Amino acid sequence: MFKRNLRLFTLQGIPVEINISWLFLLALVTWSFATGFYRESYPGLFTSAARWAMSLLTALLLFVSILIHEFSHSIVASRGGLPIKQITLFMFGGVAQMGHEVDEPSLELRMAAAGPLMTLVLVAMFLGAAVLARGVPFLSILLGTVGAINIGIFIFNMVPGFPLDGGRILRAIIWKRTGDVRKATRIATGVGKVFSWVLVAGGVFNFLVYGNLVSGIWMVFIGLFLRQAAERSYRQIVWKKSLAEVKVGDVMRRETTAVEPSTDLETLVGEFFLRFHRDSLPVAAGGMLLGIVYLDDVTAIDRGAWAGISAADIAKKIDPSSVARPEDPAWMLFGPLMQQGRGIVPVAGPDGRLAGVVTRRDYSALLEVMSSVGSRDRSPG
């Protein structure tokens, strides 16, 4: 459910998306402020409609704050020579997807510090604006609350546990001192896992002892999310180190089956999707890739209309940056295949013609082998 992203807009050439989980966050923040914080902190000051409007604006300004925070990471990364493919906002934060990983600790340190520093700037702006608007209670309280939330975001992000910014700073420092990124990541993710369990325990305690259901739920959700993110981050480092010498050409299927643009959907399902057990297939004409056709898009169309619709009619065009090359390192496919949930990544040769595809199933099998080979290093303990 939470693997789907929605494209919002492009900022300075960087696509900005929200994960579907963010809609849950929007509803939860709005509800918790409308029924909890604003009602209890300012009883009788606002009508019910005004309180809900203020709560929705709080959630939206939180979204803007997180976006600016992530964008500051992206600016530093771009200036450091790391291309940013997109920014995705999730339930409890965001992530900037880089074209390749940071390969030296100094840049990692600058990137990690950029977000918290920008959050401090936002704190000053929101609190300053709240003071200037003190004659208008609705606006002053709204801006002051968002400023206070950003103080909380800063403190939370500076906890030295990976993948929080504080954890990335800790990892960069250890990495710089030891020269071992795997060891640095293991230590930082270990701290992150401990902190995640502290949050979960604190949330349960908050509910059982003080009866604070909303804050208890928040703490448990965030704690579990951070633990999962810490474990996933360390596994990615292990896998990327293991895949350092593996190229896309070593993993791809060269005998791939491409769909002709004129293929009708009836034929597409019967002779391609069912036969090859795929949920997505490349569409190509004369060897030149035109797009990707997805089984979900086909099944969303009434079956009676399949015979009159071609693969070209529903194929999704591909950003050239999403097409791999045989000489690319195989670890670069982890994001699109394992994190974004794509069924395939097309591979193009030097002439731009379709050379093959890497499927999520094949890539998962490769990671399983790599995990087994390096099982003693697989988890941060």
C-alpha cells in the first residue's frame, strides 16, 4: 500500500513526490491538533470550523517545512557533485534520491548538517512572523505553533541515530576517523535502533500511565518506523558493498521480450503477462524503447474494450534517467526495484536500443545470495 508515490511538482529541476502514507499523516496531524492541542490549549477562542482550518494549515505548513528541509540536503548534494533524481516525502519525513551514493565523509557531513540548519532558519522565521502577527490570534498562534513544531523537528533530527540527520552526522564523523563506512553505519544504526525502542516504550508508558492516546500512538509509530529505517539502511550499505563489483550487464536478462506498440490488450495479457509471469513489460519498436506497460493499468480497463486498445495507448513514457546502462553498478537499481517497487528496469545499449531488463524477482534473488554470503555482517547487532 505504502509503496505508491504521487508526483506533485518539479522544484529547481528536481521532481517532488509524496508517498501515499503522507495522506495518512495529513489526516492524523489535522485530527490530533483539532481535537487535542488547539481545543485544549485555547478553549473557546476559536469556532470549531476555525480550529479545523487552523489544524489543516498546521499540517500543510509542516509539509512545507519538511520539503524545505529535504531540499536543503539536495542543494548541498548537487553542489557536491551528487545528482538528485527526486525528493519523496513519507509519513515521518522525506528522502532525497541521489544518482549515486556519497563516497566521502566530508560531503556526507555537510549534507546531513544542511537540513537541521535550515530548520533553525524556519524556526526563526515562523516565530518572528508570529510576533509580528500577535494582533491576529488565529495567525499568530498558527505561526507560533509551526515554529514550535520545527524546534521539535530540529531536536528529534539531531538524535545521533541513523537514519536521522544526527545519525548521519555521527556516521560521517566515525567514517572520517576510521575510513570504514560499513563500521560507521553499523554503529550509527545501532544507536538508531536503541532510540527507536526508547520511543516505543515511551509511547506505551505515555498511554498506560498518563492516558495520552494521541501522543502515545505518535511515539510508537515513529519508533517502529525508525527501527525499520535503521535496519533497512544498514542492509543497503552491506548490499552495496557486496555489489560494488557487479554491473547491471551481469544481472540483466538479455533475451527479454518487448511488446510491439500495436499489440492489443487481449493479446498482451494472454501471450505476454500470463506467459512470462510479469507485472510490467517494455514496449519497443525496432528495438527502440517507447515505454513500459503495466498489468495494473490493463486490468483497470473494462475487459470488453481490450481488443480495441493497444499497448502504445496505455504505455507510460520513461524518463531517460530511469533507464540503466550495462556498465552501471548493479547497486544503483536498489532504489527503483526494491524501494519504489518497480517490476522491471529497462537497460539500453550505447546506441540507445533496448539491450535487456532487470526484473525485481532476479534482483531480489541476487540480494538473497549476497546476504547469505555476507551473513555474518548482515545486521548491526
